[in-house]
Amino acid sequence: MNNVNSDGILTIKNLSKSFGGIKAVNDLSFSITEGHIHAVIGPNGAGKSTVFNLITGVFMPDNGEVRFKNRNITSMRTDHVAKAGISRTFQNIRLFPEMTVFETVLMGTYLITGGKVFPALFLTKNFRNNEKAAKERVEEILHFVGLWDMRDEYAAKLSYGNQRRVEIARALAMNPQLLLLDEPTAGMNPQETKELMDLFSLVNKQGITILIIAHDMNLVNVLSDQITVINFGEKLAEGPPKMIHNHPAVIEAYMGRAEANA
Ligand SMILES: Nc1ncnc2c1ncn2[C@@H]1O[C@H](COP(=O)(O)OP(=O)(O)O)[C@@H](O)[C@H]1O
Ligand SMILES: [Mg+2]
């Protein structure tokens, strides 16, 4: 099960991370094919968010390697990971309360243009051109995610579903080749969930590879090309949705936990 396709856009190899005595991620390997929507599913506490934090440089692994486009990015700084082409949304939405939708998404573009917001640079023609291009890009993205009409509202005051859209728009403004979504539809109503799933599909059609974490297997069944199931930080199963759906170990992990939680 540890066979890893090293041609993938992102490959993690033998990744491990412990917190105290807890092995949150334990010798985990998998690879994401460019252009795919790849889902990571597993019960609460399985280590899913930790995997994202290891990929994006929030945590350093105890062991193992993260490769993106055949480049070793293990333990790279988070902003460098973003510049390399990986952007993400968080399990708990993170938005600045005093920023409008437009400003929030514009900030995403600063990250890749080097955050050139210093007053002295306002005078250079180059900066003004950059700023104009960035604003045009934000406009395009806001139309794309369906938030243009809300551009001047405070992001944190929007409905939960629209706040998630702002986060996605901010991530897209960083011009990613790979987008990481950590339980993006948790807490959404069925309508919001469906609309977000449609949006992810559209994003993917633009050529952006997606790695999506989900708790609910049914959500990603329709959307994803490949599913990696993890439990206790280890890979339990991997394959296309049809195969995973009927996998005995997966059913047991889910049913076992469901009963335990009931
Ligand atoms: N920063 C942290 N400090 C200590 N323990 C953590 C930290 N992050 C995660 N853990 C632990 O690691 C395990 C996996 O957590 P997590 O990756 O958040 O799981 P999931 O996202 O699959 O629900 C859990 O036991 C959790 O309590
Ligand atoms: Mg999580």
C-alpha cells in the first residue's frame, strides 16, 4: 500500500508527526495526480489536518518527505510553499474582521507579488501596473466565485457559506497549481454544500489540482477521482470512489466510529 507514484504533482513519502505520545501521522505515503480532485477522508482525529499542516510548512515532520513538482519542499516556510504554488483554506475559517471581501482577496495577490505595499513603491510605474493587474485579477476571481456583488462588505459578516467562498477566492488569488481544502463544507447547509462542490468542480476545470479533506465520504464520492482513507495517522485504503465505498476496512473504520459516537 506504500507504493507511491512519484510522477504526481504532490508526493508525500513516509511522513510522520507525533504530538507528545500521539502519532498524529504515522509513516504515511501517497501521491496526487496532476489535474485530479484527490480526497483524504477519515474519522475525526485521524490526522487529516496534520497532513495539510505538514505539506504547508505549519509543522515540520519528524520523518519523511514532501515533494511538489519534483522539488523537495519538506519543512519549507509557509509563504514559500504558497509561492511555490500550493494554497489552502483552513478547517476553521480565518478572515480578518476589519477587511472587506475585495481587500481580503487582494491580500492573496500580495503574497505572490511579494507584498509590495510599502508607500515608497506607490510612486513607481511598475508598482501601479502591478496593482492594477492585481485588482483586475481580484475582480475576475470575485465574479468566478460569485462574490462580486458583495465585494465591499466585511468578509467576516457574510454567511458561513460565503465566508468560505472568500477564503477560496483568497487562495485562488495566490495563483495556485494545487489547492488544499480542509473540510470546506463542514457546518454548511445542504444547499451551500452543493454550491461549493459545484465551485470546486469549476476550479478543477480551470486546471487546478485539488486535495480535499472530508469527514463525510458521501460528499467526495461524486467529486473525486481518487480517495485516500486514513485512520490513526496511517493509510487504510486508497482508490477510486467506487472501490473505497465497498472496502471492508473503510466500512469498519466508519461504522465502528459511528457507533462509538452515537
Ligand atoms: N498542534 C497540535 N498539538 C497537539 N496535538 C495535536 C495538534 N494537532 C493535532 N493534534 C492531534 O493529532 C491528532 C490528529 O489531529 P488532526 O490532524 O487535527 O485530525 P483530523 O483533521 O483528521 O480530525 C489528534 O489526536 C489531535 O489531537
Ligand atoms: Mg481536521
